[in-house]
Amino acid sequence: MLDHFDILAPVYERVIGPPDPTRLKDLLRLPTDGWLLDAGGGTGRVAATLRPFVGGLVVGDQSLHMLRRAREKRTLHPVRAQVQRLPFADGFFSRILVVDALHHFFDQPAAARELARVLAPGGRLVIEEPDIHRPAVKLVALAERMALMGSTFLAPEVVRDMLAAQGLRAHIAERDRFSAWIVADKPSGEDQ
């Protein structure tokens, strides 16, 4: 099967560009001494900007070509993994980030279960995802369908509810002309 991300890996960061670390820092409530998982993090372009604000950082992705690029950054721990079956202990990560990747996960409810499982009590998950309500995103979804990428774009409300079904306190924190940021907190022992 064609792996679009193996093909894109050499040029990905030049095409996509750097993220806004200030927004992500605020949404993730950084700094933290704990570990952060950048799930579907590819080359680590987002993770690298957040590395100074966490105790450790894992970039999880299934594309070996993307992970090779992440490894070049030297301060990241790249791990080949499908988000639907993460190779980490329950509650290992105090923060989890998913940037522009959820629509690429082939079983999104299973991914939500796994992300909730590896999130520590009191931890926070932030998902930035293109907002399918926006006309530009509808065009991107059509283009990805035509490219046979297998993407499934969900409305932010569906993502929020999917995370809430896993026992997380989830809400849509922000929206812009293209994306939505869904924030989900895992109750700590004293919150329950």
C-alpha cells in the first residue's frame, strides 16, 4: 500500500512550516516535569518546539521515514507505533498532543481509548484538527480522498464527545478559520 507520509518525509517541514508553540504551551499547560507524547507526530516538527518545557518527549508515528527525520533532532524519542495500539504503560504521559493527525488514524475510537489509557490522572490531552465545518477543510478532505489517503475528518463536537466517552473532561477550547483545538483532562484520583 502507498504510504503518503514516507513520500512526504523529505519535504514535510518545508511545506508545512513551524507551529505556534505559544498556543500549544498554553493549551497543554506547560511546563511540566512529566513526559509528553506527540501522537502521529511525524518528523517531530511540533514536538521539537515544546521539548524545553517537558521532562521527556516521545514522538509516536507509524512512518519510519518521518521518524528518521524526528531522530535527527536528537532531543526527541521517536517510537514507531500505531495510536490504536500504543506500546506504553497506563498513565505514562502527563501530556499528549495530536496535531493535524486524528483524521489519519484508521480507527479513531480505538485511538481515543488508547490516548485516554496512557494519559496520567490529572493529565491533559490536546488535539488540533482541521474543522470539517470550514469550506477550506472540505476541499482538503476531498483532495485527501482523491489521493486515497484514507482520511476521516470528524467534526470537533464528535471528537469532544468521543474523548468524553473515555472518561475525559473534554471541550472545544478554540477555533480559527481552519482548525479546532479540543482539550481533554483526565480526572485525578481526588477529582473522582
